[in-house]
Amino acid sequence: MIVAERKTIPELVDILEGHKKILVLGCGTCVTVCLAGGEREVSIISSALRIASRAKNLSFEIEELTIERQCDNVFIEEAAKAVERNDVVLSLGCGAGVQAIAERYPAKPVYAGLNTSFIGILEERGIWAEKCAACGACVLDQYGGICPVTRCAKHMLNGPCGGSREDRCEVRPDRPCGWQLIYQRLKSIGQLDRLKRIVPPKNWAPSLGGGCRVIVREDHRI
Ligand code: SF4
Ligand code: SF4
């Protein structure tokens, strides 16, 4: 899922200052699961903004709404009337959701209420960790399903770097060494031989170079 974090209330007040009628719009998908922008967070942030605005004599009028997915036009349509009623939208969706709302309502200011962080999973209660950088040319098959791009601090395709202590990464001692994990995983699935090969440089062309990436599925186009 996409993992995001809430901006602070002072940051949001700064962003919204000068506006009166504000729609705080949540998203019911990834950001709900990572506890950043779902219905519950819409309610918490709205209450905090009402209090903060009173304290600063800003008199925000806040409407709350959460739709299933902000990155999908089918669901964005459900917000049409609420968007119309308000001066601005504070989106608690991920960066894709914020931009989808802004594209659908070009005359309405749409602000991001979250900092979109990474693609990751819940590791344990209260801890989300990055698992994929959406590099566009996945190499997981060669590393036992453990991503060297995100889980090795040096992004080494031919690791380890030799700096780990016990099972910890030398760059991030709070995290396990990604290459230790790769070794253990390959060992447990009987594929340690993979480590004998020198992996050639990765093709980074499908990554961020060249601007906005787009996937076209002709079989899904009419
Ligand atoms: S290799 Fe690329 S696509 Fe595959 S998990 Fe790692 S970052 Fe994501
Ligand atoms: S200690 Fe491990 S995870 Fe950290 S940079 Fe070196 S190989 Fe990568």
C-alpha cells in the first residue's frame, strides 16, 4: 500500500489561512489502512483545525467527507456536491489522490494534507516500512523476494557491502541488513547459488527518468 503521514496542524493552518469553507476529504483505501487519511483521521484533523482556527480568529467552516478512493473518477464523482459547496479541498489522499481531485475540479484549490512517503507494509503495530520504490523493472525474482533497492541502504545489487554488524545495517543500525535477509531467504528456499552470479547494472530507464510514467494496457482500452 501507499504509506503517508499527516502534516502537522500548524502546517495545515498555514496552508489554509485565508480560506473559509474547507472540505476535508479523506480516502478509504491505502491511507485509511496506514492510519493517515481515512474517516477517523478526517474527523480528528477537522476537530483540530476548528480549534486551531478559533484560536487564531480564522473561523474555518469545515465539512468532512471520505470517499472510497481519491485516485478513481468513479468515486471522485461522489464528492462533486461537497466540493462545489466549499472554497477549497484539503485532501487526505496520497499524492496521486490529491492530483486526481485537482484534475477533476480545475477551478478549485486542492491542498495536500499528507506527506506521501513510500510503498510499504505494516511491519508491526505502529511501524510501517518501505518495501518497494516502484523502480519499474522489478528484480525480486533474483533475490528471493527481498528488494535490494529498498532494503539495502546502499541499493546494492551485488551485496553485501561488508559493513553490517550482527544482522544490522551499518547505515541504518535500527534496521536489519537487507543483504543478510536476502542471504537467509535464498538459503531457506535452496537458491544460494544465485549469489555466485554477478548481477549486471540494473536498467533504471523505467524508473523516474523522463517524467511521469504511464502504463498503457491496450487490452483494457476500448
Ligand atoms: S525491484 Fe523495484 S519494483 Fe521490485 S520491489 Fe524493488 S523497487 Fe519495487
Ligand atoms: S549493511 Fe547491509 S543493508 Fe546496509 S548498506 Fe551494507 S549491505 Fe546494504
